[in-house]
Amino acid sequence: MRLAMAFGLAALLAAGAAAAEPVVERDVAVPMRDGVVLRADVLRPAAAGPFAVLVYRTPYNKQWSLENYTTFAHAVERGYAVVVQDVRGRYASDGEYVAYRHEGQDGFDTIEWAARQPWSNGDVGSFGLSYPGAVQWLAAMEAPPHLKAMAPAMTFATPRNFFLSGGVFDLSWIGWIWNNIAPDTRLRKNLPGPRSVEQAEAEWLKRRDDFRGRLPLNALHELRATAPYYFEWMEHPAADPWWDWAELRGRYGRVKAAVLNLSGWHDEAYGPDGAITNFRGLLESRKGEADPRTRLVMGPWVHGVGATRAETAGDRVFGPAAAIDYDETVLRFMDRYLRGIDNGLDQEKRARVFVMGENAWHEGDGWPVAPTRRLTLFLSREAAGLGQLVTDAATIRGEGTSFVSDPAQPLTDPFANSVGAHDYRELPKRADTVSFESEPFEADVTVIGAMQAEIRVSADAPDIDLWVKLYDVAPDGTAFNLMSPGLDVQRASQRDGSLTPRLLKKGEVVALEFRNLYTGNRFLKGHRLRIVLTPAFSPHFSRNLQTGERETSSARMRKARITIHHDSRHPSRLVLPVLP
């Protein structure tokens, strides 16, 4: 979340040597409706103005952002005024920081403040990636009248796929708080512990395994003073209406601004889900409009601004076509929808999607970007070793495959501390996994969209988790993952989304559904598709204790014998959206 991009404010000031020096105001007070003062740096061209305004709000230190990202400098060069603000309770701003909770009203107030300034023409846009993307959506839900365009990148659509996923708690929040949030909080409140990001990251390398493996989760006392909201999150399962304060789905009619959605297939899992879900929701809410004023860019990237100019994601190489100019992409969108410049954007398709393997972009006006057909693959197994993925339900063999899950020794991702695509060929060798593989494809098969899985399982324990891991397997055995962990996990007790958990009965066969396994990938001729099923994928998400108790407040564990059913009465299947 703190990935650097060179130059930043230094580039802006250097540019001023050749032209009129830009105006830079530091720590400008921006009052909120409750009297709390937030502070922003304001950058604007030397000309008299007034200017269209771009707002960027961050918890990561506005000064750091100005020094490390180039978008601000390019925006001022292009004729925009830019407001770069520390959110409530962070760095130069006053108030108490509670992650995400104040960003709706504070964002509204900041946007409307920017519209009233003498150097503003009243037209306001916003941009930013990750948390600076989330704040835009939360503000947009408040419908600020002067927000005309926004570019929220690599961010969420629903808290149910953000703080948790599949009913399982996302453990990446521990590292996010420790490394990015806690240092400034300790400094502000005179608390013990690392007080700079650099100190925190050094300590994290020593303590991350302990932190992420701690049970119960609420025993992580090292974060109680710096992040009490984290423990509040743990009190609420995914189905709890408490989370509705951050829900975007079904509320797109509140948003009047033009919206550029951007993410990558190897972004944090909430990113692809967020960009695609938000794009589709906006199209639906604006049906009938000649221009629905929303666009989608889906690359192959990992999380971060710098990733958008990369030709790789982890160990997978995509070539120069994969890279884009993030600044130009955002500012060209703003030129069209904030300043009304006819720059040719109207003549282009609304959605651009990169297809891995083919290493080329596909375009369309909606989602999916092109018509697809359903390719159904059934799980089948005749003997030990890898199972098969077959296209004809009549050829399914075997009754079921069983294995033992031990939460005290969960499967650990060998690439847990490295993002992107990696070679997972060794994963099926684990005793607590079961794998199925297609025959080599006789021709290229292009998948764009949400793959879906329906896996029938039973267990001798009250609850289990199931992960559905998907891989593109090359003839040399390389097995690249198609997505980041998150949308591919489902807790059995949360399978119907009800607030009351539906615990398993011994021997009961239930269907676990996975509806949003997003990818854009071409399986080349001779490649195979592999699916690996496992009850854990540590340390990304919390462990299921398999007792029926929540791991947020309990540490008692038990083993479980899990059966994956794949017979004619209980078929398990994978459905792929493929190009004809």
C-alpha cells in the first residue's frame, strides 16, 4: 500500500523552473461539519484560474504521497488544482482515526470545501488507489453535489469481500495496521512500540508469524491501543447488518459522478471484485443513458500504482503490452468528464480487459466484454493421484475423496510473502489437498469473467472452510495461480449468508458455491486447468477451528475428516465463461 513512484512533488517544482512556478500551500485547514480540522496541501498552477479541482485523501501521509507519486505534478501541469489531504486522525489532521468510518462525511465536506475556494471553478474530481480509492466511494455514497468525476482504483465493492471473504476473516489487516497505521498512532498518543514505518517493517519481519498465527484472534493485545476498531470488526460476522455502513452494492443510484474503475487480476482479491461489480452496478443504475459515464480497466497487475507500469506479476511475464500510463489514464478521464474536453474517449469502448497467456487487451462496452459460452467441467476420480476434470457428466467416476484437516497444522502458502503469480506445482503433494486436472487443451481456450464452482462436501465436524485454487498448468509442469487469495474461500457454516451459522451435521452433504472466481486468461494449446481443494491457505485468512466456535474468540481446535463428493448423485463442477 506504500509502493513508491518516483519524482512526485520534486518533479512539479522542477517543472516550475522552465515555466511559471506553481503555487503550493501547506497544511491548509479544512473544517469538517463537527468542527474537527483536517489539513491538506494545495497545489495549483501559477495562472489566475479558477481551476477544476482534484481531491486525493490518504491515511499514509500526504507528504509521503507528494514525494512518491507523479500524478499530482502531471495534474497541475495539465491545469488542475490538487488538494492532497491527510484523513481524520492521521499525520497533520486532527481528530480520532477510526479506519474507514469517517471517510463518507469527511470526503463530502472536503469536496464541497474545495468547490467553494476562490481558485476553484466548482467542478471537483477525485482519484487514488487502495485506501485512497475506498474513501472516494464512501464519499460518493453521500452524493456531494460538486463531485463530477472519480477514479477509485484497486478497491472494494462490499465489506463482505473486503474485511472478510466467504465468511472468513482476512488476516492481511494485521500487517496493514502494524506497518502502515500503528506507527503514527503511537507517535500521536505517546504509545510504546515502533513509531516509524521503517521501524515497524523491521519488527514485522520478526513477529509476523506470531501475529498471524495468534489464537484467538482477539488476543492480539499488541494492537488494542493503536487500533481498537480492528477488534470491533471481529465482533461482527459477514452477514451482520452492522457492515452495511460500507456496502456499495445496490446503492449505485446515489452516485452521480463519472467513475473510472481500475484493478488487476493479481490485485488483492477485493480489487477485481470491486472494479467489476461497481462497473456493472453503475451500468445497471444508468441504463438508458446515452453515456453511462463509467469505464473499466482490468490489467494483469498486483496491488499498487507502480504495478500498472510493470510487465510482470510475480513470476509470470506478460510483456510490454501489460503496462499502462496510470497518470495519463486517470487524467485523460478527468479531462473528459471534469473539464468536458473532447479527447476521443467517447469513441472508445467502455471496458478494457487484459487476457493473460494471450498477453493482449480485449475491449467491449459492458461486462463481459464479449459474449461467452459456458464450459462445464465435472470433478471425477478413478484412482489415487490427481483426479480428472471431465466435460461429460456421464463419465464421472468415483464416489468421493476424503482427507483430514488439522487446523493446528494448516496448509501454508509457500509464497505468502510475495504477491502475484507463482509456480504452485508442489501444492497437490500435500495430504490435506485434493486435486483435479483437465486433459491438455486441444486448442487455445480463452476465459474472461467469473469462473464458478459448486463443490459438494461433507465432514465429521461442525464446520470447515474450503478453498478452490485454480491454476494454468504448462506442459513443463509450471502451475501459475490465476488470482490472489480471497474470493476462492467459503466457510461451510456461512454458506447461505445468514446471520445464524448453519453448522454441519455428520455425514450431511452440502453444496459450497463460489460465484466470483474472476480471471482473464488464455489456456494455450497443450496447457491444462488444475483445481486444488484445501481447507486452509495460511496465513492469508483466519483458520476454521472446526469446532463451530469462532476463531476470533476461541482457540480450541479439532481435526476433521472432509469428503469431496464427485458422483452422479452429488456432482461437483467448475463452470468457465469462455470465448466461442
